[in-house]
Amino acid sequence: MGPFRDGWTEADVEAVIERGNPDELPYAPIVATMDPPDYEWALSVCLRLATHPHPHVRANAILGFGHLARTCRQLDEAVVRPLIERALKDEDRAVRGNAASAADDIETYLEWHIERD
């Protein structure tokens, strides 16, 4: 997937984040959260990228929260809820769409109620 191959490591993801290439960055939160090697680290990847200026990076970081709800059955509500609710109002359609998907997963797997307009 993108710059990642089978057998990727946390160091590979961190290298992509460090490079900051917007063509590579959207893949980082996806690979980190689909089958996370470590919940805290995967969460930190999404948190670092959730407010990124590039909308595709933001969109996938927000989607990653939904993946973590499904794969790890946990999230820090005080930190993640405001990011999801803000993303639901983002100017970018892809960010809003991924926020809605993440909110659906969070409501299903963590039983939170996410405010939507």
C-alpha cells in the first residue's frame, strides 16, 4: 500500500511522517491502524496527522480512529471525540466522509454518541 510493503515496521511509518510527503502521508494512518502493532503508537500517528493541512492526510488520520475502535476496542474519548466532531464539519468533503465512517465505527464498537449536524 503506497510506500509500505509487507513487513513494514513502526520505523517505516515514522520515516514517512518525517519526510512529510503528502503523496505518502495518507497511507501512514491506514497501515498503522488496520492491524496495529501497538495501540498507543497507532493512536499517536492518527493524533499527529488529524489536523494536518493536507485534506487527504487529515481524512485518513480521522478514518484511523474508526479502525482503532474496531481493531482495539478503545480510544481516548476526551481527545478523539472533539477531533471527530470537528472533522464532521471540515471544509473538505473527503474529511467529512471519513469522519462519518469513523463516527459509525466508534458508535458501533465503543458505544459513544457522536454529535452530528
